[in-house]
Amino acid sequence: MVVKMAGRVIVSVVALMLVALSRHTNAARSSTSNPDLRADAIMPIRTHSLFAPYVDSSLQNNFWDYGGDAVIDTNRYIMLTQERKNESGWIWSRLPINATDFEITSEFMLKGKSTTVAGDGFAMWLTSDRAKQGPVFGSMNQWKGIGFMFDTYANTPHRGFFPRVSAVSNDGTKVYNMNNDGEGQDLAQCAMQLRQTPAETRLRFTYVKDVYMELAIQNREWNQWNSCFKVPPPPFSEPPFLGFTASTGDVTDSHSIVSVWTNKIVYNSRSPEDLERERQLAFADDRSKSWWSSKDEKKTPSNHGSDLLVHVIVRFFLSVLWLLKWIMVIAVIVVIGVIGYEMFKRKMQAAYKNRRMMA
């Protein structure tokens, strides 16, 4: 009897251990949009997530402020700017992100009537200051923290492709050069198609302190993420506020935020050896430079200009096909017109001949 009870206890303990181990294993890969992220747990941060209907019955949100030209459609999105000239709108979290490691995912929409010219773009901010309008995509210049610029209009000629996504760190003393699109001031950048995409456009920003920060974009297929860049993370002097801003100038687009969800990435205590191992794993593809490169040395950013080039080529061939279609339509109309004219001409000649014979 005692032996049986002891056996049952052992079986129960083993089962509980297996369940705990299973839960721990699942937690290590619990970020649905980022299967490469390994952590001990992923915890939603309600205060920094935003979904429809965005506001309560008093048209307010307990955790977010909005202003400028921002317009809220409670069923679809928060439109930071409409497709009008010289607009500027924003949304900002009321509380800073207190998590050391976190991940932000947001769905956004950039739309406009023009298929060739877009403007000006929007930005995501992780800064010490909040809700201060200014010239940098609708937000203040000389910020403290990191700005992520989704620039759709080149103010000056560049060698790279546009739209361009870049990360710019600022300690509050540097002036962002809007006229030059921040050329040379970025930590990293890439070219990504952001308008007229075949799938919903989403960004995913992952920040793991002392290891890496990565920005990835979904713009071609659902849940297919293209890494824009992965670089060593600059530290935050204080917990940052999360904000989204946008602006238009002489060229226009509508810039909308559909949703935002933020997760806290939880790790158990890690030793310096663990951090070093994680850094080596994160930058395993970059063998040319060590993680501890000096700040003056720029890390070669991943460039997705080839994606944009493919898009341009596809659009060119579609335009050619569209032109050929209308050429064929016009040619058919012309042929039918010529045939009809010839038949009418012959009929008139026959009628004239008959009248002469009768005369």
C-alpha cells in the first residue's frame, strides 16, 4: 500500500515537472511574430498597447494622448495626417516603458493618390520627452533617445533607394538635418517598400539591453519579416516614452497607425558570459567586426534595395502590359472603323451606280 502511494506521488511529481518544463520551453519561444527571440517569458504591456476603438466614451484613452492634426476612426485607425499639405499629427504614451528588454509591433498604413511621389513620412520615437511638435516628422528636434524615421520623400538626391528607414540616436544636443534627410547621422538604415504593398505593413522593434536592437518590416507576405537592421543598442538615459508622429509638406500622404502592441521580454539573471554568448549569437552573420567596435566605426547596415528594385521592375512590366492592352484596344477600334467605312463606301457606290442605271 505504502509502495503504491509512493509510486503515485513520484508519478505526480514527474508529471508536474514535465508540465513546468513544457511551459518553460514554450515561454522561451512565445513571441508569435519573432520565432528567433528566445526568452524566459513574454509579458504584454497594456499601458503601451493600442487597439480599436482607441478611445472611450469621452474620446480619451487612459494610456495614450493624441494631438495636432490626428484624426481617430474608431473602427479602423488613427490617422496622424490626412492627404493634405502641411499637416502634423501625433500619438504618445502617457507612461514611459520601464522594461529593460521589450518588443514593439505596430501595423501602419501609408496611402496617397500619387503612385510615384510620397510625402513626407512618419516616425516612431523612444525618447525622454513626449508630445512636443516640431520639424522632424512632426516631432521636436534635439530629442533624447532614439528616433526611427520612415522617410518616403527625398529632400535631396541620395545614392540609396527611397523609402528609407533609419534609426537615429540623439543625446539632446544634435540637430537632425531634415534638408539632407539625416544623411550620415543614422546608426543604421535600409530601403523598404512602405506604400502600395501586397500585405499589411508592420514594424517590429526588439530591444535587448547590452545585446542588440533589431527593426524588421512585414511588407510582402503575411508574417514574413525582413530584417531592416540589427545593431548594438544605445542605452537609454531614462525610461523612454513611446510615440508615433507624421507630417506632410508640399507633397502629401495619409499616415495611419492601425495598432500597437508592446511586450516585456523577461530573462532570468544572466551572467556576463551569458550576455557575451547572446551577442555572438545575435551577430553571428557579421564576422567582419566585433560587437565592441568603437562608436565612430559604422556598422554596415543591411540593405534591402534589391526588394525595391524588384518592385520597380515589376511595376515597369505591368505598365508596359497596360500600355500594350490599350494599344490593342485602339487598334481594334481603328480596324473596325476602317472596315465599316469601306463597307459604307461600297454601299454608297453601289447605290449611286443603281441610280445611274435607272436614269
